[in-house]
Amino acid sequence: MTACSGVVHYDTQNTAPTTNLEFRHALTAIKFAVGNNLSWGKQISNIEIRNAVYKGRYNLSDKLDGNGAGWVASSLTARKDFSLTVSPTIDTKKNPGAIITGTATDNYTFYMIPQELTGKNVEAAITFTDASSIQVTLTGTWKAGTTKTYKISNTISNWTYEFSVSSPAPMDYNATNSEDYKVTSFRQAPDGTQHPVKWEVVGYDADGDNVFKMEEKPTWLTSLSKINGDGGTTAETGTATVSTNALIDKLTERNDKLKEDAKGSSGDYYDLSTHDIKGNTTSMNTANCYVISHPGYYKIPLVYGNAIKNGTKNESAYKTSNTGTYILQNFKDHLGNDIDDPWIGLTNGGANVPKKVKLIWADEQGLITTPKVVGSGSSAYLQFRVPTSSIKNGNAVLAVMDDSETVLWSWHLWFAPDDVLDKFEMTNKQGHKYSFSRETLGWKYIHYEKTSYDVPRSVKVKIRQIVGNNNSKKEATITITQKNISKIEGNATFYQWGRKDAFPGTNTLAPGSSFVNKGGGNSGEFIRVYEFIKNPNTFYTNYFGWMSAT
């Protein structure tokens, strides 16, 4: 240590002047401590500092504040090794960070000339009684008046690191806090000694790509109550806090969507047979059921089922060359005569001329207004309006009649979004692939609300020990999951014996609907196909069906 009194004034005879000395360290103190991964139970027998500057010229200050004092850089050229034999040896059985040289019970502190270390090949070396050693090149700067403590660690120590985690159970959609997640983190020495090992959250994977980033923490995961810990043989616990949102009213959303983008006009009715479900123009394709996804003015050709396909007659819709006991080779009209023309008004030489329209049933009021028959022969259409104010998810069956109000044919109208028939593929247990529509034909929601996410939402959280052997820190992941929910009530249309006409899946029908059951005799009776056509509002019970009846 150095000091200078500065200028001392002898001002009063026989009175000694006050002289102050402020000592300053000229050297750097070097100590060693236990690092994070120093092997347990080893004995340090020798410590070396190699190739360090060991002599030089020091300018003393002539001022009280020490200004001007310091080592002369050009004099710091001579280097040598310093070696300290430790006796008795020092045991490494101490916790990380504990000083192992230069403690209150030993004098093992190196006092070194301050110097630049980076690029000078200065090394520290620790030798153990088992002849193993640790060597490291030192960097940085030794500064005068400071203590530099180096923590000693092995690249591969004799510690065995143990790390395990467990995820909380999936949370309900309306829960804000999870059950506990657990983290157990410790290490064990060969003699059975166990030490806790600190851990921390190091990343999130919300998109399932197995790449973990801190910035990938999803917004719905508000927080984790514990993102780091001290470790130990007893699990530390934390909980996840998540955000919740009100359930989305999907039925209202669905009905509101149906009110958009009206089709046709009072002077130009929209032909459902010449547009596909998405609204694209096509050749004429007729059907027994049409999907309506918008309000507007509509028309459908008065054709038996799908008897016109791609703009041409489709006789296979009502005729077959196949024969057999239960095969009806030619479908019948409402009088039991063979259908011989796609157009209702042209079959059997024009014997069946549609004149009137009747609502058979509807499960919502006001779906259809002003239905009427227009034109004749191959230009005959059923026209109707779907008001914006009353369109909603539902079903209706309309029929055309002759002057005597006998039903000639009927059609099912399904009011639903234009994606209900989109296909999705399923594979069964045997590996066969089948395509299904998104929704069952005639499906009508009564209640439908759901979370904003369609499947359970989850995020993986990577947790890592802060130290490990060979620079490989043990890590694991927990998964935070919140369940989704859909609250659905609804019904679909029903069909009897494969009949073309839809039956309501509810007893709650709109005014003007007509629906009855008709029972057969005690021994059962056959019911003929043409009776079905004339009575689309009748459900037949205690009948044998129509297999042997033409």
C-alpha cells in the first residue's frame, strides 16, 4: 500500500502540524471460489497463476489525494509463473460461490501487479490430489485496489443432475387459474450429497413447431406464477393464469350472416338450379333439396328431383334397367303412372299441371313469402321470396298442387350457410377413406355458443437448469392447456324408408305447417309410392312400407 502526506506546514513553534496519510492499494488481490459445476469432495493441492507480470516500476505520488501514482506500463514486461502448494489441502465440499482460498482461516490470497490479461496468455491452474486439474486462460484486467475472485468449475464434474417437471391438468374454458405445475431440480454427488439446482423458463412454443422463444408466449397466457426457482429435492410449484372471454353466440352470428348479400330481384328471380351452393353459375342441375344462404327472390324449375343434370335430361334419376323383386324400374308420379319426362307438367302427356303452391311445414316463421307457380311445361317454375328480416337457420317444405289441390311434388329448402356441404375426409379403422359434409342435411341450431377457439388451446413452456455437465443443461417442457367448449342444441330433418321428403326434427313448427301421423291396420298394410308423393306431410305408421307395392 502507498500513501503521501502531501505538503505539511509547520506554522506554530513548538506545535506539531497535523499530518494525514491515506493509504491506497497498489496491487490486486486474487481469490478462488467454488463454481457452479465444481466436482464434490475433491482436495485442492496446488494453485498456479502462470505467465503473469511479476515486477515493474511504480510511481509514488507526492500528493495527499494520490494523484499521479501508478504503475509505469512500459516497465510491465517481465513474466513468470506463481505456484502455491496448499497444505493442508482444501476440500471442495462447499456450496457454489463459497470462497475456498483467501478465507479468514488461510492466507491463500495472491497479490498481483495490476495488468491487462486479455491476449497475454495468462492462465490459472488448480491441481487436485487425484492428479486431475483445471486450467483456464484469464481475460479482462486486474485493477489496483480491487479483489478478483475466480469461480472454479469442471466442464464435466462428478455431479449427477436430476430434473423433472409435471404439467397441470387442462383447465376448463372458464377457469382463470390452472392447477399446479411442478419442477424438481437438484444434483447428487457420488457420496449421496444432494444440492438444489436453480432453474428458469427459457421459451414458449405456441405454434407447435418445436421452436421455443420468449416472445412466443401467447396473449391468452397472462402469466406463470413461477418462472424460475432455487431447485431442490422437493418439487417447487407454480400456477398459470389465463384470460377468458365470453362465449360467442354462433347462432346469432350465423343468422346475421344469412341476412347478407341478397340474391335476385322482383324482376329477375335467382334460379337455384343454375347456381351451385357457392353462387357460381352452372348448367341446370335440379334436386329435391336446395340450400339457401341469402335473402332474396328465388325460383326452382318444376322438375322431378334431379331429373336434369348438367343441363340435359337425366333419365337415370327415375328409370333403371336393373330388374328384381324389389326393384322399381320406373319411378311413379302422384297417380302411380310411370314418370316419362323430367318436367312435372310434361310427364304423361301433360296430365299433371302444377297450378298452386302449398307450405307443407317450416320450423321458423316467415322463411318464405309469396310462393307461386309461373310459366308452363319446360318453363314452369316455383317462385318465392326470402325476406331479409326473417331469414334464419331452418327448414321448409314447399309443394305444388293441381287445381284440385292434390300435391304433385314437393321440395325441401334448407336455410344454412354455403359451407354446410363442404367435404371433409375421415379414415375408418380399416383405413378406408370417406367424405362427409360439414353438417347433416337439414341441421338446425336451436342454441349454439362456443369459445373463440375450436380446439383446446395450449402452449409448451421450456424450463432449463442453469448449470449442467459438459455445457449441456437439462431441460424439460410443461404444457399449459385450456379446453374449448361448444354448447349446442339442435335437430336435423328425418326421412322415412328413404322417402325424398324431409320431416321436421322438432314438434315446434311455424304457423301454417301441417304434419300428421297415419296408422295402418292391425296386421299392417302396404303403402304405395304415389301416396308418399301426395302426402309429404304424413308420417306412416304400422305399414309394411313400399318394397312390394308399386
